[in-house]
Amino acid sequence: MAIGTTGEKAYWVAFSRITGLGAARMQQLAQRFGSLSAAWRAGDTEMLFSGLPASVTDEMLRARPAIDPPAELAALERKGVSVVTLADADYPESLRNIPAPPALLYFHGSLAAGDHLAIAVVGTRKPSRYGLEATRRVVTDLARAGITIVSGMALGIDAAAHQAALDAGGRTLAVLGCGVDVVYPSGHRGLAERIASQGALLTEFALGTKPEARNFPIRNRIVSGLCHGTLVVEAGERSGALITAQFALEQNRETYAIPGGIFWPTSQGTNRLLQRGEAKLVTRAGDILEEMDVRMVTAQAEARSVIPAGGNEAQVLAHLSFDPIHVDELGRAAGLPMAVVSSTLALLELKGMVSCVGGMNYVRAPQAGLEYSAR
């Protein structure tokens, strides 16, 4: 069944323009007619007996004459927008396995194989200084360890998460509640351009779709679905970030939360997640890395560097003492890329061989020299 070819992609795009035709029904059509292109060319009578609900069939028969599939795809290409569909091998595997995955994703930028190591970071649009600083610190260390940061490009915590990932030289994906050609909020145009250069803007909504309120809860399932887990930084009792956290729980993904002050309105929802045992408490990036396959993170970081695998732990330890040293200075002294230094420090910290003493400063643990000399 030829539903993954380049030519078929135009028909995935065309069918996605039909109201009521989701991924399951598009796959049903492909199965019945042999391909989506064949389904598109099917006669009205054949379509009436396709097994679709009458309302969906009526809408398709009404809209089909006005849609030119090759022209739809060409319009996307002219705007620098790419499409990946459920039939494509490079469709994000983590997203493929959620309930009701999107039939296709429009994206501007690039999707990378390493994006399967991703963490969603979400929170209030009106964060405190504490929330912004907590986001910056945790996301910076995650990005430097090779973790892709996913968020929704909204004001507040979302924007802070994208910004921290970009500043750390990492990858970040922004999942939009509008067309990929619509910048929302409008003041984030510069941020959107940076995200596209170090990751991607992506959405399941067609070009030109406005950022209507009903779109955002729908897109939140994609934010969580792309990721190993979701980190909630600050969220009030009715925050949209809690919707993303709920999707993560339903998708059997990890949920994390940074605790906040008990008197702060923006921490009521976050603290409630912790109180109910629905989220794991996070105070540093290492709390999340411990939950992930750290060996995979390290392998990815080293593969992206020019340093041969092996010996990184000894090389980092050689430049650590009992006097604090900042991670940036440590990277220069050890001659290692920052992603390698950060992931190596995470491993050494798990082994109890180094300690973070705040402000991204590290010291050697008293027993580290003995453990290494015993090898």
C-alpha cells in the first residue's frame, strides 16, 4: 500500500483540509482504496460507501472540488514549510504511539533523530523571577546534556524555556496552536526565527490557521507526546500547563514539577501535582536525567562532538579540585564541548564523584580521587 511516498504526501495534506477527517479515518481510506491518492480520485458513489460518517462524507464531497493536492504541497514548499505524515518513517516515533496522534505535522526548521530525547517545559504566562530563574537553570543544563526542549512559544515560562535552550546551543521545538506561518504572540517573531534555526516550529494546523483558544488544549497533547516527560515550572490551579501535564499522565509519560511558594497563586497547581504524587519533584536538571537513560544522553552528546568516546570522565576530573569551578571554565580547561562536559558532570554527580555547589559551579567529591585510582 503506497501511502508513504512523496506523491502521497500531497493527498495527506489535501485530506487534512477536510473537517472531521483525522488520522484514523485517513488511514481507513488508505486501507480501503489502496492509497490516499486513489481515495481522493474515487467517485462520489464509492465515497458514500467508504465507511465514513455521512456528515464527513458530505463535507468531503463538498470541499474536494476546490482543493488541488499538488498545488497545496507546492504552496507549502514555496513558503519553506515541510510536512511529515504518519505514513513517513521520519514521523516522530514517540508521537506515533499516543492516543489520537496527528495525521501530519507542518514544520519550519528541522526535525532530528536526536529529538526523541526531549523534555517538555511548560508553565504560567505570568511567571515570577523565581520561576524564570528556575527555568533558565534547569533548561540550560538539560540542553547542554543534549536534551531537546519542547514548549509552546507562549509568553512566560514557554518563552523562557526556548530562550534558555537556544542560549545554551541546544535544540528546541515549538508546538503551535495556529498555522506554522502565523507568529503568536506577534512579539515573538525574533524568537520564532531562532527556534527554526536551532530546531523547528511545528503544528498540525493548516497554513493560515488563526490562534483560536480551542486550538491550544488540542496542541498540548503534541507537546507532551513528543517527549520523555513534561516539566511544569509554575502553574496556577487553572493553568493550561496542567492540561499538558494531564496529557503526559494519560500518555504514560513522566511528569515533573518544580515546587513553588505555598502562598504564590502561580504555584498552586504545581504544588498540587506534587501533593497528589502525580509529578516528581525537580530542583535541578540531574533529577530529570536520572529518570532518563543517561547513557543514551551521553552517547548522543559525544556523537555530536569531535572528541572520541571514552576518557571524558577522567579528563573532566583532572580539572576539578575542592575549589569551585564554573562549568564554562571547566569546559575550556578540559578542551571538551559544553554538551560533553555537562553530560559527563551529570554522570559523575550520579556516581557521587562531583558536587554542584550552586551557580553551575562544581567541586570534586572527597572520595573521587580514590575511586578513580582504584580502577
